[in-house]
Amino acid sequence: MRLVPLFIDASYMERAEEPLTVNTPEIRQPSLENSTMENLKRQKETVFSLVQVKGTWKRKAGQNVKQGIKGRVSAAKIYESTSSSGTTWTVVTPVTFTYTVIQTKNLLDPSNDTLLLGHIRDTQQLEAVHSSTKPLKRFIVMDEVVYNLYGSQVTNYLKARHVLYRILPLPTTEENKSMEMALKILEEVHQFGIDRRNEPIIAIGGGVCLDIVGLAASLYRRRTPYIRVPTTLLSYIDASVGAKTGVNFANCKNKLGTYIAPVAAFLDRSFIQTISRRHISNGLAEMLKMALMKHRGLFELLEAQGQFLLDSKFQSGLVLEDDRINPASVSTRVAIETMLEELAPNLWEDDLDRLVDFGHLISPELEMKVLPALLHGEAVNIDMSYMVYMACEMGLLTEQEKFRIICCMLGLELPVWHQDCTFALVQKSLCDRLQHSGGLVRMPLPTGLGRAEIFNDTDEGILFQAYKKWCDELSTGSIQ
Ligand SMILES: NC(=O)c1ccc[n+]([C@@H]2O[C@H](COP(=O)([O-])OP(=O)(O)OC[C@H]3O[C@@H](n4cnc5c(N)ncnc54)[C@H](O)[C@@H]3O)[C@@H](O)[C@H]2O)c1
Ligand SMILES: [Zn+2]
């Protein structure tokens, strides 16, 4: 037997002839503790791109190495700096999320592919699925109430499509929105067994169901794709289009959660026909939020058609089948578009200046205080109503605009005032906001109908004046 000399592959030590030494101010300095000034001085800081050659990734010095390179170049970079105490590597790697929001009709009609295949964007992958004889496999979690109403349609759909399936109906109420329920889902998913590459978990229900399933999926095997099928108005225009998942914890709303977007959300308005009138108003509050912040046309539509939307439960009927003019499809489309505009560039909420926070500064405190008396959207509306008075007091809105907004809220059958929304509660909420928003209150306020800005200089006197006027004018219910 011949002894082969041990070969050390030192290629990972390779450096380009002229490494690019860059100044990267975002790179953290080494800890000051136990460091001498000598240690603090970086001797060299080098940026490496990553290139895939024959299946392995190699570092290549330089910020932009695409020119003349045949292999794949990653968008990730490694910054290396050396000091007398050692080497520091800082990895900067962009994470991309791609998800599709599809408005569809007849989602549960077996001839509609969306529920099973709507999340697949790659045409080759889609063709492969179509030509395969292997049955598809899906794990589905449904809100129990929704299961009682639509379970047989879902079952018929899956049977007609020869899917291997397991439906798990659960009482996904706000009180049950817990880690225990997420774990229960995970146990069932594990027993059923799914391939995390191509067998997404499907959640069908209101915002609570979508949030819990989203969290469970983002934990299973570190990130299993999931699909949202919203069945309430609120979840249709709000919970289904973003990336947030979560459960309540330690008596706090959504304290545990992740920012993992679904692979897709499939929206079918027909589910909304079975929700109560109060829950339609609840969803309309989040829609009104987007209208007041960003879209005058949507505000005017809600002003004129609010009652119609409530009466028709967002169903078109035969007369208004044309999606370009029917208020249900126009309003939901605009609400989703405006929501996506605000969410897509800030999916992980790194930017704390968020117009979508309108109505969410005081409402969490109020909602928890009176639980379960107010639904989320109702608490949001009470918050928005007070903020409209603030905006008016600050000269951002005219009296007439204020009046129109309050009348619109009342037309949507939403509460505009609440006795438990005391001035002390307002102050406490804004103090909490200051603490958790980097020392600024970041208060979104309307500056006209369908226009808004973020304000940080809120004067205590104006806050109180607005509060007083708000109580004087609205506590008696005289504006109707
Ligand atoms: N992830 C997000 O970005 C996001 C955004 C907004 C709200 N949320 C969360 O969403 C939750 C509120 O959502 P929600 O208002 O949909 O509440 P919900 O999920 O509690 O549903 C409301 C009620 O309607 C019932 N229901 C659902 N669909 C039905 C249907 N088609 N017909 C008849 N009854 C039906 C449910 O059983 C429930 O009783 C909150 O927990 C909130 O934190 C999340
Ligand atoms: Zn909300």
C-alpha cells in the first residue's frame, strides 16, 4: 500500500491579487472591553463576493465580481476584518420572499386549480405536476365554524382531485390563539407527513386561524410553505396579505410570532357571505384605515356605498357582476393594493414610520382592557375617531372633513367613542409607543381625505383639547 501524502487544500486561503479594501461603516467595532487601542485598529477590511464554481461556493475579493465570471454570483457578501486579537467576519445576505395574492371566484369548484396549484409560479414545475400520476398531498387546518359551513365543499374538492389529504378542524378563537394550539397542529402535521418542498400547509379561516397556522408552518422544519385562505373580511384585506404570523403569549396579543410570508393567499369573497354583519363592519374599519391614509377614492366609495356593502355582504349579485364597477370588488382590490404598497417595502417592519399603524396606537390597550367587548376593528375605529379629532385640532383637517369622516364611520356601523377610552389610557398608550418606537411617537394622522403624514411633535395641550372635544361631541351620540 502506498502512502499518499496528506494534501491540504489551501484554496480557501486564496486571495485576489489586489483585495479590495473598503470602508464599511455599518460593520460593528469589536467590544471595547478587554481591548487595547491597538486591538481596535483594524488592520484590514476586505469584502468578498461569493461565486459558485462546480457546485461549491468560493470567496472572491471584490464588491462586484460579475464581470468575466462564469459561475453563479450570490447577492451575499462576507466582510472580513483583522485586528491583533483575531478575525471578524460579517455576513450580509439579502433574504428574498416571493408570495402571490390571488383574487379568485369559485375557489372550491373542482375545476378551479387555484387551491392546489395557485402557488406554483414556475411553468416547468407546473407542467411536471400536471403530467405526474402521483397524487398530490395536502394538510389543511380549518376554523371549526368554517369547517361546519364549508367542510363538505372542501372535502368534495379534494376527493374530486384525488388528493391525499387530512383536514384538521380547530376552534381557532382569540382565547385559543396560543402556542399550545400551534403545537397541536405541528403534532398532526408530523404524523401525517408532508414534503416541505412541495406540499404546503393550507389554512382556511379568519385571521386567528391564519396567524396560528402561519406560525406553526414557519416552525416546522424551520420553514414549511403555507397558504392562506381568508374567510372573514378582516382577514381578506389585512391578515392574508402580509407576512406576520403569531399567537398570544403572557396575556399579550401576538407576543410570539414570525415574519414569514405565505407562499400564496387565495382570496374568494364568497366566504364573506356567512359572516355576521358586525364582523363585516369590523373588516370595514381596516379598509377605512387604508382609505383615510392613502386613497380618497376608496373613502368616497365607503361613504357612498358603505351601507350597500354591509347589506350585500360583499357579494356582487347578478346585476353588478362587472368587477370594474361593483363596489365589493373595487373596494377590496384598492384595499389590498394600498396595503401591499405599504407592506412590500417593509415586510419585516424595520422602518417604524408606518401609515398602517393608524388606529393602532391606542386601540391595543383599549381592546385588552375591555376584552371581549370590542372586536379588533371596532377598537381600531375608536382610536381612528380620536385621531381625526387630533388632526382637526392641529389644523390638518377642516371641521367639515372631520364631520364627513365621523359620518362615514357611523354609516359603516362602527363605534366612534367608548367610555373606557379615558385620557389616562390615551397618555399611557402614547408613552408605551414612545418606548417601543425608538423614542418617537410616530403618529400617523390624516392631512386631508386620503392623505396622511407621520407626526412626532404632539403637544400634550392639543392632545387634551382634542380629547375633550371628542368626548363633548361624540359621547352623547348627537352626530348621527
Ligand atoms: N397577520 C396579520 O397581519 C394580521 C392582520 C390583522 C389581524 N390579524 C389577526 O387576525 C385576528 C382577527 O381576525 P378575524 O377578525 O378574522 O377574527 P377570527 O379569526 O376570530 O374570526 C372571527 C369569527 O368569524 C368566524 N368565521 C370565520 N370565517 C367565517 C365565515 N366565512 N362564516 C362564518 N363565520 C366565520 C370565526 O369562527 C370567528 O368566530 C386577530 O387575532 C388579529 O391579531 C393578523
Ligand atoms: Zn389591525
